[in-house]
Amino acid sequence: MRYILAVLLLAGCGTRAIEPAKPKADYPELRAQVERVEPMLAWTCDGMIPARSHGFPCIKEGDGVSVLGRWIFDTGDRAKMPAILLSVGVDGKEPKRNPARQGVDELSGFSRDQLLGLLEATLATRDRTGLLSVMRYVQATGHLCNGDDRCDFTDSTRLLANEVLGKKPSAAERTKDEVTIAGEAATVPPNYRAYLVARKLLLHYKLGNTPGYRHSAAVLRQRFPNSAFIQLVDALSREKSLDPVAAEVTRCLEQWEGHANNWHGDDMNGCQKRSYGHHLVGMGYLILNERK
């Protein structure tokens, strides 16, 4: 099945342009590893969504919007935004995890981590079409999808979604959210859930909300010092040198051996030798301050 993607690339407005990380050095070793690994990455859904292996079926990629949003955020790859728009729809109907699942009746067909990917892609491209559609669906139903608690639209995600759409919270809402995320950072288990908290913090950094969330980033770094992504989020939040993070991402890329169903949430204890790989290449783009 082929997806007619280009027709949905609609220009949006009102979101702030993403500002990549600002490295203090050129990091030639990191650039060399990014250039080595990127051609080996696997894609599905007509080459539009990151995959765990070559030839992996589109419909089975259960985190399509999440992982593609992360890629677009890191690399600025606007050409892949239509795949997200096809996944979530533009008509206020229930959003889905990938374009092949549109029209499929299923439980938990979307989730908060998919929403994070949508927020990341929206902020990077300024195309609000998909996010506005999802917000219409939430307004009509009260949730992100029909299913379990993964479909809940929490106050924290609502605040982020509104900010990406240009709506600033009140001082009380901001304080409540800072306390909420601080609690999450201090208690979240060492798996993909810690990665999701870090993603929220990186979004707040790009939105210019650094001061009130800086403590949470530091707590995550203290709890999970071997995660390259958490190292990056903390360094950016505290405006520290990216040199140590660049060295760590370079080391992870050097050790990368090929594809597997591992993502950021599996690297709390250090580099994964086999993983999707897109997240490592994406972090390289972000650190190098390069856009596709």
C-alpha cells in the first residue's frame, strides 16, 4: 500500500521556531559517525517512519508518530511530516500510531508518547494541522484514544500542547506543572518512562521554559547518569558544555552494530549495541546544530 503523503504537508503558523543546540566545537568524530550510521537506518511506511529492521511492516510499527516526531525534532527533516499528518488525521477523528492504522478499530490506538512525537514535530516544522486535529478530538471525547490509561490526556501534556500552539499557561498552572514534573523525575522507573519525562523537559527547554524545569533535568541526570539523552537534556537545560555528551553519543554510534527493537528507554545503563539507531543519529544532528 502506497501513501500519498505530499498532499498533506500543510503550512502552519503560531509556533516558535526550534533552535538547535549550539555546540562549542565542530565534533568531527561525531559527524563522521553520523554519516556512517545514517545510511544504514531502517525505515517503513514507504520510507517515512523509523523501523526496527529493513522490511518491517508499517502496520506493526506501534510507535510510529512517537519515533518520527523525535526524528523530525532532532534533524529538522520536514519532508517526513506528511506521515505524521496521515497518522493522526486532519479531521478531528481518533488519531493513530502510524498511517497504515488509519480506519482500523483498535483499543489504545494512540497514547501520550505518540502525542509527544506530534508535539516535537509540530514545534520543529510549525505545521499545527495535525495537533489541532488531535486537540479537536480530545475536546470532543476527553481523551487521546479509546482504551486504557495510556489514552488519558493529563494536565502536564495539555499544558505542553497548548504552549506548542502558542497559548501560555497562568503562573499557577506553570508552578503546578513544575512540581508535577519534579515529582516524576524523582520517582520514575529506569525505563522508557524516564525517557518520556526527559522528552517533556527538552520540549520545555525549546519553548524557553528552562529555569523552572532545570532542577528536574538535574535529578534525572543524577538518577540515570549513563543515559546519553538525559545527559543532553540536562546539559542544555543548565547551559553546560556539550562536549561530554558529544563524546558519549560518538561512542554509542561507534558501538552500534545494527537494528533491534531498542529505543531511548532501553539505554538507561549506557549504549545499546543494537537498536533502531535513529535516536543516536538524531542526537548527533542536534548536537552538531545541523538541519536537514
